[in-house]
Amino acid sequence: MGIGSARRASEPGGYAGGGRSRTFTNGTATFALDGTVDGRIEFGASGLRETWNALVVPPRPVLPGGQHLAGERAG
């Protein structure tokens, strides 16, 4: 992937994407990025006759600056 591109991957039999992967580029899609003061980030890609959105929400409770909760990678 280069600058101005996003890749969406789907596992075989997956509900979202049905096992197909797509790469959106600035030549075939439009991109949107938005955020809120409470830390939410929304990314969207629209093109190739598809529209995909991802919403990333920080864990609750939001901790004071410089503090964080330990996390693990799923899967």
C-alpha cells in the first residue's frame, strides 16, 4: 500500500466482506477521516462499488493523561 490507499481484508466465510479483500487507492476511491474530543476516530473508504467505515473507540474509562490500561491483541 502506498500513500493514499487503504486495504480491507476479510476472512473466508466472514460476514463483512465474504472472504474477499480489497485495496482502495486515491485513484479508485474517496477517503474520509473524522474524530471527536472524546477520542473516537472514524475512517471511511468509498469506491469499487463498495463503502466501508471503521469506528475506533477508546476503552472506558478514559484515564488521565500519561496513564493506560494493559491490553492484549485478540486472535
